[in-house]
Amino acid sequence: MWDYSEKVQEHFYNPKNAGAVEGANGVGDVGSISCGDALRLTLKVEPETEVILDAGFQTFGCGSAIASSSALTEMIKGLTLDEALKISNQDIADYLDGLPPEKMHCSVMGREALQAAVANYRGEVWEDDHEEGALVCKCFAVDQVMIEDTIRANNLHTVEEVTNYTKAGGGCSSCHEGIENILTRVLAEKGETFVAGVAAVAKPATAKAPEVPKLGTLARIRKIETVLDSIRPALQADNGDVELVDVDGKNIYVHLTGACTGCQMAAMTLGGIQQRLIEELGEFVKVIPASKEALVSMEG
């Protein structure tokens, strides 16, 4: 299990500025639920001074993603847009007293959302789509430009570090050679040499399943139920609950009930459940709200 600072835990369990800002005039969307993380950042900016009067977030993702989003909104309120744009992903991590290396991509996502929201306010087009042929990691839709920029901004040297900061290479690992080529080129710009052997040894932790006994289908479902049972009391305390609907490979379909239904914090709840399941199962899984058809089938 990853070691989270007290500040990360505080911003996860008691997030600041959760939800959309009323009267927002700047909106930034980054990530994708299908890739495991998504963030919408909303800003209320004073037109004459470009001071950020209020900021809010809606995040689907793990505890670090929620904490990073919460921290970012606290950091930028009261700043001008230009001042806010100077905040780096490392600044977000430092504000939280550090993030586990495997979770640094969460701070990168926050910075991108801020850039997108500022561009939206100013009527500009923020380009985050990869150019044709430049997509490096198909599992998480990470392009060459993002990898290059992140390597430069954070002084990265290994494939493992690139994966921690961008998620690229954290799925099937087929893009590792492409990442190594980018590292070789970017490090050469600084007069440094990329040592392929070092990167080959330092394979990202998420590139393959941890060294734990592989659970059979029935045992895996029982494990998932056990994790949900451990979460259930906290939800029931707020008059909510969660039900397991289906398990399809890495996808775990659940149904939030009671007060959790339609709650603006539902995405955070799902993100927290996903985080617990990842840690307990020792593998990457996605927690997805069940479709109406699935619910009807379950009731039938």
C-alpha cells in the first residue's frame, strides 16, 4: 500500500471546493473515465483583474487525484490567471507534502486542467489531442509531446519515472521502447545519456501484476465483496450504500444507492472505491457505474 502524507489524506477525506462553481466562466476538462482518471476544473474569474475568485473541481479517479484537485483549487484562489499558470505539478505535490512516485501523474493532470480552464476563459483553444502518428501509449492515450514536456519539467531519467508522471507505459508495456527513444532524445539535449539497461531494470510497477498469488474468479469476486463490505459502513452513515453488479475482467460495475444516488460527490465515492480495490487486489481495475440495463437484469 502506498504511503500517503497526512495532507493528502486530509484533502481526500475532506476535499475542498468539490463540485462545480456557480457562475463559472472558465472550464477545463482533462483525462478520460475510460482511462481511469478524469478532472473538470471550473473557475470564476473577475474580468477586469483576471483574479480567480472561486474554483471548484469534479474528479473521477483515485485518492491522489482527488487530493491533488482539492489542493490545486486552494492554491489558485486569489491569484491572477498568469500567477496561477506558474504553478507546476511539483508545486501541487509539495503543497500536499509529497505524493507517492506512482501517483505523480495526478498532479500533472491538475496542472493540465488549469491550463485548459484558463484557455477556455480567454477564448483560446487548448490543444491536448495528439497529432496523427504521435500517440505513444495507446492504453492511456498519452502523446509524444506530453511525455517530452514532462521529462523536461521534472528532470526524469527512466521509463519508470515517465510512467509515474504520465501513466504512459503502465498498461501493456508495449510502448516502453518508444518511451526509451524519447528519453534518449530529450536527455541528449541536456548533454546526458540515457542508459537503456537502467530503464529496463526499472520497469514500472503497474506494467505487470504484483508478485502475489493470482486469485481465481470466485475468490476474486469474494475479495471484491469483502472490500465493498468494509467501505459500506461509511456510506451507510450518510444514508448511502453500494452494490456489486458485475465483474468483467478489469472492469468492476457497481450501483450506488440511497443518498449516494445523484450526489455530486458520487464520482469521488467511486474513485475512493476504485483506489481501495486496486490496493487490495494488487492490480489495476476500473470501477464503473452500472448501466440501467444491467440493473434491470440484476433485478430480474
